Amino acid sequence: MVDISERGYVNPEFLVSTEWVYNNLENHEIRIVESNEDPLLYPSGHIPNAVEIDWVNDLNNPLSRDYLNKAEFEQLMSKKGISNDMTVIFYGDKSNWWAAYALWVFQLFGHQKVKLMDGGRLKWDREGRALTKDIPAVEKTNYTAPIRDDKTLRALKNDVLLHLEEQGQLVDVRSPEEYSGKRMHMPDYPNEGALRGGHIPSAKSIPWSKAANEDGTFKTYDELLNIYNTENLLKKDINTIAYCRIGERSSHTWFVLKYLLGFTNVRNYDGSWTEWGNSVGVPIEK
């Protein structure tokens, strides 16, 4: 595997290797965060000193389909022992879907010192590195956050409608079956989530998995550029929105486009198909 620094990424500093994490397990200037789809993984064994951030219980408001607010984010960070000047290293299952999702939410609140551990849980486990069931004892912090930024990195439904009028770029990162309308959920998952199948008009079908190697690591810059630019004609300087079903797979693609390829304006539509496919009066294609 080629070292991260040799893969040609525009912003390689947003990725770290499993070896780097292993060598920094006792580094008090970082906080390692595990975020998974499967809630049973963290208690079954996690990287030493890693805290858990659950995408349902920690990042979402329990009463509305939205994220936690400024005060709630500050409380979460303080509880997890994360200070404003701390670098947060995210990793998880599913090739870092939910790790990228958590990183994206942190960015909504202006926490800039964030990185993904390339390869996530899969690579760490395959390398035979140690896992523990011990929950780390962290000291609470006095975290302060700005009001959540829902404009720069996030797209809401009305933003997507305006984006269509302006002929911006759209990337549908779901499976081809979901894109065509044959399915309304991921393969091997229950077929649920929306009343209508299909995709947003003009969206390119570029499944998230095209960006990942078999071990969950990211492909090189040249390989990614071939996928998104050469094969699908996406331009780095044109406004781009990525979406999937609920925003987790598209967070992975958002990370690729923004940090690894250097797209100048890319947003994640977290409402994605569960909102768009259930909305009245919005256009779809099959």
C-alpha cells in the first residue's frame, strides 16, 4: 500500500494511517473517536483510548430529523473529553461511512482539526492490532462552538432545488439499483425508506465504493480523478452536491471530493433520498 503522503491528495493532512494512530495512542493532543453503523462493535472491542460517538444517540436531535444544536454539541464534546484545540481522529465500520459522517457534523460546528484513519476498523483489525473493551476515563472540557453552519457544507432540500436551477453538479453515491429506482434501500438491506424510487434529475451515478479499496482505504488521487473527472466529467470548480439515502455514504464521497480531490465547493445533502423520494412536487428520474 502506497503511503498517504505519496498518493497525491490535495489535502493529505486529513488522513492518517493505522500505524500513525498506533504510534499516537497516548498522545494527549488527540482524541480518537469510533463511529459505526453497528452499535455492538464499540463495546465488543475498540482502539485503546477511543471514545464512541453514536450517530443516532449523540449526533441527532431525538424529536426532529435534524442534528443537535450548538449547546448540545458543546455538551457532547465536553462529555467526550474533546477540547477546542484537540485534533479528532475518526474511524469506524463500513469503510468509514459513519466516521466520515461524524467528521462532517463536527465541521458543521467549525471543528477544523479533524482526520480520518484510513481503512477504519477493517484495516486495524486485519493488521492484528490490539482492541480493548475498557472505556477510557476522560476529563470533561469547557468546549465552545459557533452556531451550526447549515450553508457551507450542508445542502437542504430547497438548496438542491436551487442547485438544479443553476445546473450545478449532483452525485448520487447509492447503488445502481437504487439510482435506477429498482430498489429504495441498499442491497442486502430491507427495501424501505421512500415512496418513490429513482434519482434527482441530472445526478451522476457514482457509487461511494468506487473510491475505496478492498481493505477500506482510499484510492490514490489519480485513480479518484479518473473516476470523478475523466469517467464522469465532474469539474472541481463547479458547485457540487452529493447525496445517498440518509447522508452517511454521501459523507464518504463528500470527504473524497473536498479533501482528497480538492473540489472548491461541495456539500452533503443529508436529507437525501428518504426526504427527496417522499417529498411532494419535486422532480425525479428513473
